[in-house]
Amino acid sequence: MKSLLLAVAIAFLAAALATLFPYPSPMLSDLGYSAFCPFAPWSTLALLFLAGVSWVVRQHLARPPA
């Protein structure tokens, strides 16, 4: 389970970075250029939040029981 959560966190981080890459799209992002995801930076922040949540859950599961 912990390795699955690590893989999910890494996938969310990779997707967050991918949203910021320039890409020819018909919509401009809020950053002012045509990004891979036209909803950047908001989609980037959402993906970073999900990566953080999966990391926190992973750390919680890795803690020994009290």
C-alpha cells in the first residue's frame, strides 16, 4: 500500500509539471501562454495538493502503531 501511494504521489507530481509545459492549444492559460493544460496554474496547484495528501497518508501508514 505504501509503495502504491508513493507511485501515486510521483504520478501527481509528474502531471503537475506537465501542465506547465508550453503546448499549442486554442486557449491561453491564466499564466498568459498556451500551456499543455489551459487551466494552469490552478490545475497544477490541485495536482500538487493531491500529491501532498497522498504523501501525508503514506507517512501516516508508515508510522508504527502506538
